[in-house]
Amino acid sequence: MDSDAAFTYNGGKVAPGERQNLRYGISETYLGDPVRIPVTIVNGERDGPTVFLSAAAHGDELNGIEVVREVAFEWDLDDLAGTIVCLPVLNVQGFLTQQRYLPIYDRDLNRSFPGDPSSTSAKRMAHAIFRNFIAPCDLGIDFHTSTRGRTNMLHVRADTEDDAVSRLAFAFGASVVVDGAGSDGTLRGEATRAGVPTITVEMGQAHRFERRLIDDALDGVESVFAEYGLQPGPVRWPGWRTVVTEKTWIRADAGGIVDMHYDRGSLVHEGERICTITDPFKADGVPVEAPFTGVLIGLLENPVVYPGNPICHLAELDAETARIVDRRQTDR
């Protein structure tokens, strides 16, 4: 959408040069009260693309909320060329109860897009969001964190086989891009299939703000805005980049207490001990070794496991990229 036209949604519009903050009704509670999501729309005076920034599709994933709020309310957007649609809290009910899923039959809003106005409560909500604020856009960034008890290094998830998505993913400037089409029902996957190239940004853990990651993500948004001409500025290069096609969750083969030997984002070489699982007496520790050389994009935060519990998410690196990462981490 060019910003010489108003951004329209069911019930209103935002003209060029205008900003609008609204609470948009997408459902009703058991008492018949409205369920409303916060939305900020900034329509620049100059032509440009329309971009959505969304967060908290899972209600306890907070880092992205602060990214979206800071873009909407702390950035100077007077020279904006295009339109931004800021959706800081998609899952309002989950946010209010600080849980991942909608507290209505425990449904996952991020498996309910593009929605259906005559289906489940989750799909009706997803339909209202998608139709009004996602489908009219030209591209989008959806922010997530890991689930409770785990943490992620900042990385992008994107279908790099799609040229438009690949451009967006690289413009964000993260070192790690995990390749793959979004699962059915995800905002990223369904928006892309509807012609709105979209990436997911994973960053940190649930239930908290992590300032360093928030700042890193804001740099990524700034880079995307530069790439697509919304605002002037450089498109960032992260120093190294890998597109990950091979990754695995390494799971515990024993129950116990985990002594982690690396941080998220660390390089580990094939055969190196990532962590050790011990009993309460620290006897007979069970080593957990890297099956291949890669970077730890996800880690356990809660240090206790049953057999089969996930411990870490390891993304494979080729030899040349591993050498670059090794050198950079050694020089810190």
C-alpha cells in the first residue's frame, strides 16, 4: 500500500500524515465485555511500503512487546515513507494471565491464522487480526521468545526459498537465519502464503524484558526500514551469517540436574561436552556431547530434567563459518 492512500480497517482509517492509537475489538469475554487488542498505526506523508510489527501472539513472550512499543512511541517517525502497523500484544487474554496460550480451551493463537469468522474462538480472533491489520501490509516482522524454562539467542526464522522473504530476513541483520516455511496456522507462514513476506524473530525467554536483546532487535528493525526505504540509514551486516537447514534438539538421556558449560549463542565443536547431568550427590555425571559443530540457538533455563526433556537447540555450521565464529568469540 502506498501512503498516498489511507490505511483502512473495518471501522476506521488513518490518512497520510496521521497517527492513530486504538483498542480494536476482536472477541468478547464470558461476561460479554469486549476483548480488544492495542494497535498503533502511523501513516507517513511520503509513499512507501506498509509494514506490520507484531508481538505476544504467545501471551508470556514479552521482549517483542517492548520492541514494538519503542518503535511506535520513541522513534522519530516524522520522515516516515510508508506506513507501520504496530501490534504489541496480539494475545491479550494470554498476556493478562501471563500464559502462553489463549486461556480458552488452551488454544494456540499462533496456530490459528489466517482465521475463520465462523470457527473456533481462536480462529475468529485470528481472522479479525489478519483481515484488518496483516493482509493490507507489504511485509511483516513477528517477534517471539522461547517458551517458559528455555532461552533463545536472537535469530530469524524465514522461508529463504522465497526471494521476498529472504530479502527481508537478510535485511534484519541477524547472524543466524533458520530456514523453513512456517507451520500451518502460524502468523509468519500464513502471511507469507497470502503474499505478505514475513519473518519471525526469536529472542530470549518468556516473562521478562532483556534489554540487550531488545536493543539488538531494534537495530534489526532500523535496518529493515533502511532496506525498504521507510527511513534513511544503513542496512546492517552482523559480521557473520549462516542459513541453517540442519538443526536438532538435544534431549536428556538421564534425569537429574543440568550443569550447562556454554551460554546461548556459543559455538560448540563436535564431541565437545555441552553440559553434564548429575544426581543430587553430584555422582556419576552423564555427559551430553555435541553431535556436530554448531551454534547453540536455544538452551534450557530450568536446570532440572527428566529423560527426554530438551536441553539445547543446536544449529549446524559449515567449517568456514565455524572458523569465523570461533575467531570472533575468542577475540571478545
